[in-house]
Amino acid sequence: MKDKILLFIPAYNCEKQIVRVLGQLDESVMKYITEVVVINNISTDNTQQAVERFIERHPDIPVKLLCNDENYGLGGSHKCAFAYAKKQKFDYVIVLHGDDQGDIHNLLPVLRKKIYQKYDCCLGARFMNGSKLKGYSKFRSFGNVVYNLLFSMVTRQRVLDLGSGLNMYCVDRLKDEFYKKFPDNLMFNYCMILAADYYKHKICFFPITWREDDQVSNVKMFHQAVTVLKMLFSYWIAPKEFIYSECRERPIDDYTFAVIAESRILGEMRYFEGTKQLQNLT
């Protein structure tokens, strides 16, 4: 049976880039993807309108646009997507950032050979052999390599990237919501790496192409570097206490969102499934 795979695209103030990201959804990619959800995190530009126009112009690509009820941050948008994937009974969820720094075609070998079925998560790695960086400073590359080494020492396994914009997760491993108290900001992916170590999840890293040209970075490097060091030290000293602790600045009970638009084919698919169920009952 074919795996049911959700492609989740988090989007915030990326009206220029999001159309290019959606433009990556060619036949070679969509043969593996069941549905695409773009989650708009209360963008203040025309990101939502850009996605709506894409949906109108490409009715045969199964894209759904969701909008968070609040600005939950990147981590919060992940939590919305994971909840959606569980509720809709997807087997796997792919994360592709909406700022067009990554290329989903880098994941095709993992999908084609079904490598993902052997692991709990497959993570794109910008700093491993075979990866290509474009417009990424040597200083930032060096810093990332150092942090990868520190995380490798603490977790006692090789960590090749702490959080790129192209990852794939097994939904079964997400069902107990171990990530619920993780930060809703950019630190979310760092905590996911530590949780994978704590829960003994099997990780696969794969090489990716990563570029920076017209993207706007939300990373405050010095502050983030210090925060990550504190986080890693806390996990090293007391792993269980860290994993179960409240890491959010503002705890949220429910991460809610609204459906804004969807492509015509998704409606047709639901109609087909409903008709099929009625036929089975009769």
C-alpha cells in the first residue's frame, strides 16, 4: 500500500519566495505526495494572496492553505502541522520551509528508495558531504559545524545539522506529542534533535542544496548561540528533566488554525472517498 505523505510548508512574510517553493511541486515530486498544506503564520505581507493565486491557477495540485489563529512562531506552526497529520491519518510528514532556501528534489532519493521507512526521521543536512551551500557565509558555516560537533558529543551520535528547512518525520513517532512543550520559535528543531536522542529515534541525514539570496533571516545569531548552549548544557546535565520541562515563553493549550482555501482536486478527492464509503455500506 502506498504511504500517505503530507507536505507541510510553513510560511511567514515570504510572498516572493512561496510561489517559487510551490513551483517545485512537479510531477517527479507529486507522485509521492498525497497533500500539501501551506500554513500561514499571520504574515503581514501578501503571502496569503500569493498562495491563493497559486491554488486558483493550479487546481490539479492538492494544495490547502491554512492560517494560524495566532502568530505561533515556526515551532508552533510545526505543532499545527503535526496535529493535522495525525488527525488526517497521514503516515509521514515532510517539512519544506516556504522561504525557498531548500529544494524538495533533494529528498527524492530518500522517497524513491523508501529509505524513510527505515527511520523515524530523515533530516536534510547542509554540512555533510554532497551538500551545496550558495550565499552562505563561511563564518556561519563554521559556527554550525562547531555546534553540530557539540551536539554529537552530548548525544553520542553523529549530528550533521541541527535544523535545516527540509525534514521528514514518521507520524507514529509524533502521536504522543512529546514536542508539545518545546519552544515555539526557531529553537524547536534543536529540541527535536535532543528528543530523538532521548527517545532513541532512528535518524537519517541526507545532503541538500541550500541557498540564501533574497530571503530575510529571522536569526539573531549571538542570542541564538547562547540560548542553544544553555539548552544543550541543560540536556547534558539532566536529560529527562529537560525533555519534560516547559520550554515555551507562553504555554498554549491548543494550536488552532482555519482553512482559507484549497484546490479543486481536494474537494473531488473527498467526494470520491465519500461516495466509495457509501458504496461499501450498501
